[in-house]
Amino acid sequence: MNTSRLDHTDLCILNLLQQDARLSTKELAAKVRMSVSPVYDRVKRLKEQGYIKCYTALLNRDKINQGLVAFIQVQLYDHSANCLKQFQETVNKFDEVRECYHMTGQYDFNLKIAVKDMQTYKIFLVENLAVIPNLMHLQSYFIISECKFETSIKLELL
């Protein structure tokens, strides 16, 4: 999305919602120094235009038993459109896969997975990933510690 159609107030609203999506329209209006109705209309427009995809809560993986995080690089034999699409559809069904990216370079896909522990990872790898057709090579990297985790995109105010 091109941010050139957004004005200063739109950018402020988006920045505020990225920091706390629970802000009410009244609270947003106070922060951007506008009345409630125009702010409500702006948020509605930002949703309709796709600037706001969804609202969510970020959970602590350790507290919900998903503390082992790994990145898995995947290389496929066949790179036809059908095979790439089939791989994506297959991995998108796995709850363990938190993110999936089609990449350039030596590996075709990079998966981010979160599981309880190494035993759960092994089961996921053997029973789910390793049996996918067209799979040539997997390379796993485990996170030792999280140095930075950001979900918001800093929008430069006009």
C-alpha cells in the first residue's frame, strides 16, 4: 500500500493503533485532537482500504508452551508454479508453522515454526515436513535468544 494517500492524522492513528489496538475511538480522538466521528470514519476507511489488516493480541510463547522456535530453510526439486503452490498450501495447514516465505537464493522457502520442545519438533519434522513430496533439502536453525521483536512499522509523520 502506498502511504502517499495518507495524511498526518491517518499516520498518527495507524501509529497509535500499532502500539495499542485496544484504544477506543474516543481515546484515539483525544490523542489526535479531533472529535470522535471523524476519527471513527478514518479508522473505518483505513480498514476498508486494507491499511489495517486485523487486530490481535501477542502472546508470550513461553507461557503457552511454544518456547522452541526454529527457522527451517526448504529446498524443492521442482520449481513449477503448481509444485510451489502445492508446497505452500501444505505447510499453511500446519499450526506449528507461524510464518512462511517464498525466497530467492539457494533455498526456496523459509519457515518459522514454534513448538513445545525438541521432541515435538522432531515429530513435526518427521511426520509432517519430511513427507511432503518434492522436498529436496531442509536446514534448521534454532533461536537461542530473541534480541529484537517488533510488530509495528514506524510510519514517518508528514
